[in-house]
Amino acid sequence: MQRRTFLTTGTGFAASAVFPRFAIGKPGPSANGKLNVAFVGSGGWIARQPYEQGCREENLVAFCDVDRNLCAENMKNWRTTQPFYDDFRVMFDKMHKDIDAVVISTPDHTHFAATLAAMERGIHVYTQKPLTHNIWQARTLLKAKERYKVVTQMGNQGHAGQGIRQSVEAIRAGVIGEVSQVFCRNSGPEMGGTHFANPAVMPPPTVAVPDGLAWDLWLGPAAKRDFYADYLPKKWRSFYDFGLGMLGDWGCHTFDTPVWALDLDPPTVVESIRREKSLDGVIPAASHIRFHFPAKGNRGPVVLDWFDGPQDWTQVGRIDKFGADHAADLGQACWMVGTKGLLGCGTHAGTPVILPVELRAEWKEKPPAETFPRVEGGPFREWLRAIKGEGPEPGSNFTYSARLTEIILLGVLAQRFNTRIEWDAQAARITNHPELNAFVKEPAREGWQAGEDLWKQS
């Protein structure tokens, strides 16, 4: 494929609206009419997922990963002879004219650098959740979307599903009445299996860097440090310098339904109600974080409580007027509480559960009108179709997902420092703990700074 010109779009709409169609704006398609797709992060299931769910139907032209051992199985099974890089900056410099779209599947702390580098070169991006590691990065990627006009998508897969659309339509049709309270939960790190492992001491014990791992490139914008065996392949999520804990890992899934259904903007206050002690820089075994969202339009204020890890559910509270505990007994990851009933959904959204049973029967007999287009084939095909001009803008495009990510990141800061955060969204500042603004925009190592020009010219 030849280098594309930038996309042109019609009027932009919120994520809850019907999206405008895109024109790919290319001089001409490839000989087989397919997109040229690259992967940044090419090992394990996180790369197999996009490969198996749409990308292998396109032209795969380049792969990048800092850990060649982790990628070996995928590269063998995919029988690829395409170029392989350990530095995405080198890949984009050499091949940007031959890349139409890229899937970013790196650890959280390098999402921003890889995504912005692609967008600056007019490459369409699919970035795994959470979109960024700090709030300034999320807002910068939104500015980049507005400037570069590429097709964007964050990988909270449930957003492309049928179930979340049923939930949003039910909430907005008033099936459970006015909603003012939301409960979300997930297991703690002790249930995280291969994804979490808190060390016994900080800094953790170091070992030699294994062969095949470009450790300095893995660190990317983070400060230099020695290698710790449990960082890889997935347990970096336990460390705030690289990951964002249970809330960062799962919040972009579990909060998706209430954020979309209730059109939630960033909260004005987030407070840590309970937090288990942890080593400095390491996530806790359990926490309870409360988000306060302001009223908007015809909706009143909303309070959202997030729980991860073991909880004394008898102290959390019951929704007795509807005859049921929230997530504790009913197994749903999210419950929205209305004046007429409850709507529950799973970790990745999924089919809604409505209580009481009489209200559920009424909903099933006369469901609300389908006001949102359904997605066929999942989020990767949704993204690829939009690039080709064969479908609307993806639902979890950066206009929506940057806002969702900002909400999650505010919760992570309240959890990390076990405090109350008062947030001025317009100024993008924490007003009651100004020292924490250093984490709203984190420093990046020399050679990894990016995005400043988007702010200077806006």
C-alpha cells in the first residue's frame, strides 16, 4: 500500500451517538485490497487476540517486541517472514510509509509513546487498555486524534458487544428509573494469577537480564532500574511505575457500561475509603474507592463505589428494597441502582441482568428500541472496517476512551496515595493536594519525551 493521506470525517459525535463514516483517503488500495498492519507487542495472547480476531485477514507487514523469547511461539505459528524490530521508534522511522494501521499491545507505561509515534505518522491505532499511564497522556492522545484524523480504538472489548448496548438502551429508556448509585468490583491481586505478584521487599531483588530481552527498551520512559524476574511477562501490573493495579487493569472494562449509559464526565471528587497497606510503589491487596460525579443534563449526581480484593460485604451495604445484595451475592461485576430496580452486568459488560424479576420480565417482553448500531465480528474488525470506510467510527475511539481512562486514573491516584482527591477537570489539576499533580503528568526519560507540541499549538 502507498502512503495514505489523512482521513476526512464528518461532524464528530459523542460515543453514544451514531458515528460518521470514514473515507480511507488513500491514493489506492493494495493489490489484494487489504490494509498493511503492524504489531507493537507481538507475544502471547495479547497479540494472538488481534491476530485471530481480524488482523490476520489483512497484510501483516512488521512486528515489534522487546522480548524475542516471548514472541517466538507466535512468530513460529504465524510463519511470518516480515521484518521484526525491538524498538518501535526504529520500525516507524523505517516503515511508516508501508504501515496503514498498528495494534499496540505493550505494558501500560509505554502505550502513550508507541501510540503517539504512530499517530504522528498518519497510522491508525488500536491501543490496549488502559489507554495511557497518566491523565496528561490521555488528554494528549485526544488532541492527537483531533489533529491527525486517524481511526482510533482502545481495547476494552466489551464496548463492541451486544450486551452493553442493551444495558445503555435500558438505562436511557428509564427501565430501572433514575440512577444515582453504582457499585463495581473485581477480585484482588491474590486472584490475579499470572498478572500480579507483589514482592516481599522494595526495591525488589534483582537478577541478570535474560537473553533476548532488550531491558532498556522495555523500561521506555520509566526511570532506569535493574531487572526483577517477576516484572515479566505480566506481573509488572503490580507496580505503579509500570501498571495501574486491579483498577487500571479491569476498570476500563467494568466502568464502561455506567460511563456510557450515564454519560459520566470525570468526577469532581475521588476518595479512598479503605486501602490495605502495601510497600511503596506497589498496589494493595484490597481497596474501596468512591467516585463522585456531578449532575449533567437531566441526570442528577452519581456516586460510584469500586471494590477490589477481599471485602467484608456485611459492611458494604445491601440493596434491600429490591431483595438482593449487590455484586457480593449475585456475582455481577457492576450494579447500577435505580429508583425502580437494578441493572447488573459482567466484568466485560455482557448481557444485562435486571431486578426485580417482575421488571426483568417486563423488559424482556417490551425491550427498548435499538438506538445504537450493533457491531459484527468484535472490536478489531470494527476498527479495520472503519479504516476502510466500510463502517462507522469505532465506539471506543479516543474521544470516548480518553475520558473513560481519565476517570480510572483518578481512582488509581486516590488508591495509590490513600487519600481524597478534588479534581478540577477544566484546569486538569488536583486542587487539594497540589503535590500529586506530579503524577497527572509524569516525567519521561530523555529520548522518550513526546506530545508537548500538541499543547503549544492548541
